[in-house]
Amino acid sequence: MVLARDRVLPGPVVDAVVSHPDPRTRSLFARNPYADPEQRARLVDDPHYLVRGHLAREPRADDICLPPPLPDRTIVRIIETYESDHLWELNRLISPGLQRAMTAHPSAKVRCMGIGRLSWDSLTPGVRDALLADPDPDVRAAAGSSRGWYERLRDPDAVREDLPAQNCHARTHLLMYGTLAPDVVAEALPQNPRLIAANDSIPPETVALLAAHPDPEVRARVAERPDLGPSERRALAVDPDPEVRLALSVHPALSETERAAIDYEVEQDDAYSHFPSYEPELLPDPEESRPLALSAHPLLRRRAASRPNLPADLVALLADDPDLGVRVLLGQNHPDAPAALLLRCFLEYTGRDRWHLTGHGNFPRAGLARFAGDEDPAVRRLALLDPEVRADTADRLTRDPDPQVRADAARHPRLPQDRIAALLDDPELGHRAAANPALPAATMYELIAAHAHGGHR
């Protein structure tokens, strides 16, 4: 596991792993989040079910944000040849570019899967006609089913007919996204006001009623409607509930002056992580981010900070933003986030995906040894990213009260040789010490021989 799954491997080792006779070894490499996607792709036609299943899942690691995806051609091969139970997790691995091209792909199985991934109304009339007339019967059937489902969703009478009386997923979906007849709206208004509050088919008079609903969650959902009228916006701007005012405060129809007049509060909730799978051609024009970045509203500045094509002058501006969420999102998402910002974010932000900041190419390494005595164990881990950390410091951190700090220290190449040797028999850290790059070659061969003969070391 330490060798095949938990590290970057040299080419000759990769060659050995992908051709290894033990399928467990190959399956570990299929899940290696550090490996080059082209290397993992070599396992796409592996004969063993376990290896193929692991390759079709997104590899995860605590210290990696988003492992690089498999090449599009490998995803296509998986769709064409893998068992259906291997495909249920594949959707989140498909790149936006391949997703857009799926309905016109040469492979019928890929076209079928593309129909399932894209809503019928998102397809152009030409693409719809081509799918309905596709030479493959499975594609035609999938297209017909998708069209029929969409047409029923847009037909008020069909929605009424399909609407279950009891609360369930089907009822929720139809009330949120279906075209609702007046009698269905009248019935749902007292029973399911939260579900219909964002439905784009309800009439203006119903929107006005929901904007004054006693449930603040209903009013908050109404506040997010892009078609919200001026009178409703004025009423919700002074709503007694702070969440409603906050939802209204980012409405696109408001001016900066109108936003400033709203009494809203943005909490620092330690949950800013946002790693969008943007493609360059799908990103908005960089200048479209300027009004967001210059807004006085921190939530709008957070939207701008999440865009990896933010212009350099706005990166410099938001790097010193007073809002922690803005700074963290900029550090997480922009390739040119400055080193000082990344370190500051790590020290100030304690929410999820905090360690992912250290994987940014600009995250500083030199001088981190000064954090070895910090009271926060995550900050103490930073010391072990410093290539010049003192040997005695690495030694001390192998005895740290935090298990992750101990694990990092056991793998640090500046750990003294006698300490590495002692840790090899440690039940907790032995496998970490065995992965230490400073382990002498003679000891490596000894461990291999012992393992081959069933020894514990």
C-alpha cells in the first residue's frame, strides 16, 4: 500500500506495478491519487474485476485536493467495456469537455450515457433530432425516453397526473421543476411552499404570497428568484429574518447602493472550500469578474475569488481582502495565488480541505521548521514540509501527540538513521518508516527478504 498507492512512483516501478501478478497490487495503483493519469490509464483493460472497479472511482487522499482525472479516451474505454456496476461512480470523473461531446460521440454507448447526463432542454434542436434518428436502437430509445420525460415535465396536465399524493422524491422533483397548473399550485401552497418557492412556472401573484410567507426559509428561497419584482425586493430587504436579508442582498438586480442599505451579516463559517472543474472556454470573461471583485459584498467577492482566470490586479487586491472566505477561495482556486497569501490562509483557516492549500505550487516550504512547536497539530505538520528541518526536530515530532504529525515525521528524509531503524518495528509507524526515502538500500533488501519469507519486518 505504501509503495503502490501512497506516492509518486518512478517509471520503472510503475512498469513493475502495472504488470504485477497480484491484482491487489495493481488495484492499489489504480487508486493512487499521486500517479500520473496516463500511468493509471494503463490498467484500463486489466483482466481483474477489482482493478477495473478501482480505476473507475475517483482516487482520494487527505493531502490532495483534486487528483488529476483520467484521459478522456480512457473514460470512453471504460464506458464501452466495463460492467454496468462499475459505471455508477464514473459520472463525476467525466471532464466537462467530454461531457459536452458525448451526445455526438462515435460510440453508441457514450451517446447513451451522454443523454442520461444532460437534460433534454439543454440540447440544441439539431442534436435532439440526430439522437432521435440515431442508427443505434439503444440511443434512439434513450433519446425518446429523455424527450418524453422532459415533455411531461413541461406539461401541466402530465405533472398533475404524475404527482404522488404523499411526500417523496418524485413529488419533490415535480414541484420544484415541473410546470405547475393553477390547481396544483393552490394545493401545494399550504402543503409544500418551500418546494414551489423557486419554481419558475408559478405566477407573479403566488410569488408575492410566498414572499410574505411566515416561514423564513420560504422567503429566503423566494429572495433568490431572478424574476423577483421590485416590491418584493423592497419588502425582503427589511425582512426580520437575517438569512432572508442575506439571500436578498446578492440579488443580481440590486445596485451596490441598494445592497449597502440591507442589514445583512456574512458569517465566517469555516466552509469555503470550492474546487470548480472549470474549463478555460467555459469560464466567464475575466472582466465579468471585476464588478464582483470590487463589490462591497463579501459573498460576491467570494464568487470572483473562486474563478481561476481572475486578472492579476484583482488577485493582488483580493489577496489582502478583509474577508477570510475571499482569501481562502482565492488561495484554493487561483494558480497565481501568492505564497504569503497561501501561508496566511493555512494559519487562519481551520475548516475542511485546509491541508489542500499546501498542495498549491506556490505554497512556501523554506522556513516552515519554525512552526514545529505550534500548539495546533496541523501547523506543526508544516514544519515537516521544510526540506531543511533539523534532524532532532524530525526525531522529536515522531513522538508528537498527534498521529498525523508522527506519521509525517516518520517519512521525513532528515530523520536520523537510528530513529528510522527503531521505527521499523513500531506497530503504528513501521510502514511509514519503511517508506522513508532515506532508508538505506541494504535495509530495504532486508525488509523485502523478510517479507518474502513471511517475516514481520
